[in-house]
Amino acid sequence: MPSANNSWDAIIIGGGPAGCNAAMVLARCHRKVLLIDEGKQRNILSHGMHNYLTRDGMLPPDFLEITHQELDKYGVTRLKTRSECARILPDKRFEVEVPGAETHTCRRLLLATGVTDNVPDVPGMKELWGCSVFHCPFCDGWECSGKRIGLYAQRHNGFGMALALLPFTKALTLFTDGSHYLRRAQREELNHHGIRVVTRRITHMVTEGEKLTAVALNTGEEIACEYMFVNHGYKTNNELALALGVKCTAKGAALVNRHQQCNIFGLYVAGDAALDAHFVSIAAAQGARAGIAIHESLLKEDNRAALQLNRALSE
Ligand SMILES: Cc1cc2nc3c(=O)[nH]c(=O)nc-3n(C[C@H](O)[C@H](O)[C@H](O)COP(=O)(O)OP(=O)(O)OC[C@H]3O[C@@H](n4cnc5c(N)ncnc54)[C@H](O)[C@@H]3O)c2cc1C
């Protein structure tokens, strides 16, 4: 049973850049905000964050630590846990459950739950995720410049991503790990750019400490490789959104308007879980946008209620 203490202007589920920036905007407008986050930010294992002005190369845990200090300053309440259940109440508020049978209610709900990357199930690859194995040339391509780069693309066509990696190296190998999806014209184009294609099965990543040194094939051959990009997509963390009735694309991204509001009144989605490019700066910007929209819609509601009360008292 929610108490007055468990009643919030806004609850935000997901404490990455999207959720935290929304919390910042709302708390600075004196809104009572609860931020629920289980702490598995997508880039948490990254060796350094890029494309975010003034924070180039910063480790994500350091970024989060500063973020939390700033949120604490403005009185955001943070719960480090996972929320498995949220529902819409008859008066259009939301009820959110957290472990321990505790429930919280809010007037507006923001889901900023991000996505989870599909890291291929190749021995050694998960351990290298974020330090030698990456998914995004924009995020990590520069750091691999001029090095021997591999591209692992088994279930998806690696052709486009191979071309996207060309600005970073002349030593690129596309590993299909036993798949034969490339068309002849594509093979010719890759060959023209000097991109080697290896279709043999991979047995494991060869490493020295946290560094990738080679890719081992089932023939016993090892192909020298310092960095690996993968093209295996992601799963959107949208279980709560779907359960609440949020309309999503076939890939699971929530459909939102330019204020990050979805098809349900009072419910917003921001960051990687909504449809857009997956960048820290874009997630943070979407969070800010949701924060503004939530505050403004609460303001309208508060002003309307105050006006009605005034009228009732003066009658
Ligand atoms: C290896 C790697 C490197 C990257 N490098 C860069 C880079 O250099 N520059 C860049 O711009 N982008 C980079 N990205 C992308 C970047 O991480 C994302 O775009 C960004 O984190 C999205 O922010 P978000 O707030 O939407 O989601 P996230 O940061 O993923 O945060 C979502 C949070 O919600 C929590 N959550 C989910 N469901 C629940 C629930 N039910 N209850 C409670 N909590 C929940 C998760 O645990 C997580 O903490 C990188 C990604 C990866 C994988």
C-alpha cells in the first residue's frame, strides 16, 4: 500500500544518461522524483566514452559517479533495484512495484530502460566486450585507427559494417564464422577495398590479459587481430513498456512524439529504448526533453486544479 512518502510527481525507471538527465531537469524544477535503476548501463564496461563534449574518454562508472553527486544535490531519491511491474491506476496515475512488496505511485512515468547488446557466444568475446570488442564505429573506431581490425558478422550481413570500418584501417578482416551470406558482387567490392573475408568457423579469441591478439579458427590457424567489431544487434529492454501497452516498432523501440511521450497519457520513453541513434548525448538530450515535457504537463494540471479550487471557494 503506497504511503504519502511513496507518492511522487515522477518516477523514472532506468538510470543511464536518459533517465538521469530527466531526473536533473525535474528535480531542478522542485519536482519530487524517484529514480529506480538496477545499474546495468549499456556502456558500463567501455574503456572510455566518446562523442560527448567535455567528457571525452571518461570511464562510464566515473561519469555515473559525478551524475549521482549532481542528482543528490537536487534531492533526487535513488533506488538501486529492478522494477518488474508497473500498472496504470483508474485515476491515470501509475503504480510501480519494487522488490520487497513496496509500491510507489506517480503522476508521470518515464521509462529509460535502454537496450541489451547481443554479444556473440564465442569463447573469450564477452570478456573483451568494451575493451577490445565493440559494436559501434562512431563510439570506438578512432581508438582502433590503423590497427588490425576484425568484424564478426555471422547472423547478419556484415557487408555494410565492413564498409563503415574502412575509414579506420587498411587491415580489416570480415569473419562470418561458418556463414556464407555474401553475394558475389559484395565479395568483389570487399576484395576491391582489400577487406579479407574468412568464412571458417571460429573456436575462440586469443588474448593477452584484456587485449585481443588473434582469432583462432577450427583449422588451427590464428589470424592476428587487435580489435573486433560485432554486428549482432541488441534487444530493447521494453518489458515494462509492452506490459503497459506502449506501441513499439518491430525491433522493440517505443514510438514517441517529439516530447518523448508515447501513446499513453502520462507515460514517456527516452534514450536507447525509444527510436533514435544510440549515443550518450542523444539519450541525455531525450531525457532532458522528457523532463521538460513532464514538468510542463504537471504545471498545467496543477494550475487547472488551483483555478478550480479558487472558483469553488468563491462560489
Ligand atoms: C561497449 C559500448 C560502448 C559505448 N560507447 C559509447 C560512446 O563512446 N559514446 C556514446 O555516445 N555512446 C556509447 N555507447 C552507447 C551508449 O551506452 C548508449 O547510447 C547509452 O547508454 C543509452 O543511454 P540510456 O540511458 O538510454 O540507457 P542505459 O545507459 O543503458 O541505461 C538504462 C538503465 O536502465 C536500467 N534498467 C533497465 N530495465 C530496468 C528495470 N526494469 N528496472 C530498473 N532498472 C532498469 C539498466 O540496468 C540501465 O542501468 C556505447 C555502448 C556500448 C555497448
